[in-house]
Amino acid sequence: MFDDSNKPLSHLSDPYAAKANFDVNEKKLHSQGAPGLLYQVTNLLILVGIIAVIIVLVRIF
């Protein structure tokens, strides 16, 4: 009834390669964590530090 032949990535030529790729990506995610997480945490800490410095300066002066 529906023809999926025109859709990109509708079917993979080698399902074992797709599973192997998924396993590699899953292992990388579990070993390294989400990409950019350390970057976001660092930016959050810098922002909190800047806000704390501004609050301290306002209370002093």
C-alpha cells in the first residue's frame, strides 16, 4: 500500500552495521557522557560566580 523506497534511510542495506553503529554510539555516550555537558556546567558556574561578584560589589558600595 505505501511505498517507502523514496524515503532516505527508510531501510538499511546492512542491519548488522546499523546495530554495530548503534552499539558504538551507546558505549561512547555511557563512557563520556552527553556531549557538551561539561561545557554547560562550566558556563553555569562562571555565570553564578559573576552574579556573586556583582552582589558582593553592590553590598560593599
